Amino acid sequence: MHRFLPLQALAHPRELIRQFTPNWFTLNMGTGIVFTLLAQFPLDFPGRMLLVYALFWADAAIFIFFFMLFATRWIFFRHYALPLLRHPVQSMFLGALPMALIPLVNGLATMFPQWPWAPQAAVQLWWLDVVLSLAVGWLVPLMMFCAQEHGLDRMTGVWLLPIVPAEVAASSAGLLANHLPLPQARDLIVAGYALWGMSVPLALGILTLLYFRLAVHKLPPQEMAVSTWLSLGPLGTGALALQTLGVAAERALVGTPLAPLASLAEPLGVVGALVLWGFGLWWLLTAALLTAVQARRGLPFNLGWWGFTFPVGVFIAATYGLGVHTGLRGFTVFAAALTAALLGIWLVVAARSLHGLWHGHLVHAPCLADRSAAVAL
């Protein structure tokens, strides 16, 4: 029976805290986008909304558990946590924390209309998320520029992770604004466009470098194979943000100096979203083909497999939005098909991740291993 006991692969249960890394928050990102997409799935089936609410509460509970582990690591094992900031890969996953929070913020505002306090609680959490997003968006690149070792041959899609949280918050701003009084809604819309500008242009530059890196240095290592899918994240979220902000702008900006532009925000947002969506479609097919090539050589499971979920999920969410705003049914059909596939992928990745967490063999901090090797030398 001992083989069913938790954390058997760890030398001591406290290793769960000492070696807890922020890439575990990608589990929340993937689960959050799944219940978000199921809530707008065009084909109803028995128990659909029950599943949506169950996933929301499960995601919230896991997020709190992970946050407590991460905070405890910094409080009691700060000496072992600091190397995370210098690690050229693990530090990127600090961006997963604010991105994991946004689906819960959106769900709180939209799924519980019977709770009058929910929208205000959501907007306070949103501002907290903005602070975290901007802190990561500046801190991690600063560490890249000053303290970390990088090379074009080692570049992967994880470079996007500290940049994208700002635009994820921007996409949420448009959604939350519809549930808030006008002064608050205006603040969120203006902040949302600024956050979009702090993320999407940088992400497009990184995607250009990633294209060049793939052409010159070919495919990434097997353990980083799924990172190619991360390219869909900024494109899908950027397209989604333009749509949510555009819809909310006309109401939120009435009576302000920006009112003349508010009526243009929605149509221009749809046009911009279509451009980003087309770019995302190219990366979707490219990532699928590159993954098929690497799968023939072996594709070891790790937490990076969550890259199959959230980036694809936000692209799907943008596709649903385009179906509504263009009136073209093809977008909705395509999004529904991708949602069904995403649910199957999520089931596989979630089961394997929770199994690895329970037994402890996925609890590993590479930054500590690198530090130990450096000390040994």
C-alpha cells in the first residue's frame, strides 16, 4: 500500500515546498481556459454547466494551494528560492502566476450574478493581477539583460511568458468593464489598451526572433518541444483583448474626451483581431507539424505539456469572438471543434500532472540542480 502514499519520489515531504516552481501554475492556466471555453460552447450537453462550475472551484482550490506552496518557499526557503530569478528558463514561468489568476477573476465576475459583491471583488483582484503582470514583465527581462546567460540557439517560446500576462489582463479588462459602474469601467478600458501596448508589440518581436531561431538552429530540444505552441498565446490573447475592449469601450468612454473614438473601437478591434488571428492560424499549423516531427523522436512528458492548453485555448476564445462579431459561422464551428480536442488534451495532461504531483516525481527545481552543480565545481 505504500506505493499509493503521496510524495514517495521525494527525499522528504518538505521538498514539495523547497522545490516548488512557478511552472505548476500552468495547470491553473490550462484548467481556467477549459472551463471558460466550456461555458461558451455552442452545443449544450447534460451537465455542461455543472462541469464548468466544478472546474472553476477545483481551479480556485488548486490555485490557492499552489500559491501557499510558492509563498512558503519564499518565506522559509528564500536561500533556495533566489536562484529561480537567475535561471534562464524557470524565471520565465513567473508569468504563469498572474495568467493563472485571470480565468478565476473572469469567472467570479461572470458566473455568479447572484453575488452582488462578486464584480467588485473581481476588479480588486484584477488590479492585483496587473501589478503582478507588470512586475514580472519588467523584472524578468531585466534579469535576462543583466544576470542570465542566453543564446539564440537556446531560445524557445518560453521567452513570451513574462511578456504576455499584461495582455491577458487587458483581455479581462474589457470583459469586467461590462459589469462595473462607468467610472471604474473607463479606468479599466484605458488601462487595458495600455497593457495591450506593453505586451503585444514586444511579443511580435519575440516571435520574429523565434522564427529566425527555428530557421537557423532548427527544432528545440525534446524536453522543450511543446514550447513552440506558446507562440499562439500572445496572438490569441491579443486578438481577444481587441474584441473585448472594443465592445466595452463605447459604453465606458461616453462623456469623456475619448468618446469620438469609442464608436470606432469595436470595428477596428475586429479588424485587428482578424489580422492577429490569421497570424495565429499560421503558428497553429506550424506548431502542430513541428510537434508531429518531434513526436516521432520521442516526446517526454513534463509540465511543459500545459503549453498544449492555454495558448490554444485563448486562440479558440478569440475565434469564438470573431464568430460573433463577423457573423461567419465557420469561426464558431472551427472553435467548437478545437474546444473538443482541447478538452481531450486537458484530460490527459491534467491526469499525468496530478499523478506526478501526488507521487512527487514531477516536483523538481532545475535552478537548484544548477546551483548544486555550480557549488560542486
